[in-house]
Amino acid sequence: MTVIDAAPAGTSTTMSAGRQAAEVYPRTAALLREILLQDLRCRRRWLRHARRTGARQLNQAGVAWVLALELWDRGEMPESRRALPRSLKDRTSRALNGRLISASTLTLFVDAFELSDEQQQRLYAVWEAESARA
């Protein structure tokens, strides 16, 4: 089970191998972590699927489960693919750590967590600004 610390905006997170990852989307990742931690509706959604978590930490496995449920609901992945949450681990980690957030990944988070219009606007504005620099 991987747990992601809720690092403040503009700070980098340490990778499990002890290397610093190149954060291409640090502000987008920080905002996404903030929303998933502080919005009670979002937090409850991933907490249902988390086996362990701390008060200020995101549980990557719990978040990946929510993303998998969205993909199953959309019909993009067959429900028989039970290992889907585990296979989304890397995609989830890259997004939450700011290493890589594609438009499709950001849309998946927005849809899976049913983010409000304001949250969506903030996320996309920050992501677009960082994408222009990348």
C-alpha cells in the first residue's frame, strides 16, 4: 500500500527509491491532493477503499480504486478485469506526485470524484498553465 504525503504547493515529494522525481505539474498535483484530502465528499470516496491511511495522507490504492470504478462504470474496462485498481497504481502515483498528468488522467480524476465546477475550473486552469511550460 503506497501512501502519498500531502505536500504543500510548490514542494517536491520524495520517491520511494530515494530519488527526486522531475515534477512537471507540481501545482496541479498539489491542488489535486488538496481537493482529495480536504473535500469531505472526495475524501470519503477514496477512504472506503483504503486499508491504511493517516490524517494528512492520501492512500494511493484507495484513489486508484475510485478511478477503476469510474472506468468500469463508463464501460471502458471490463468488470472482469479485477486487477484494474492495481494496474492504475503508476498512473495514480504520477498524477498525485506531479510527474505526469495527461488531459485524460485529469478528466478521469474529475469524473471519478465528481468534482464541482469550481474545482474543475481551478484544476484545469493550473494544469493548462503548467502544460504550456512543459
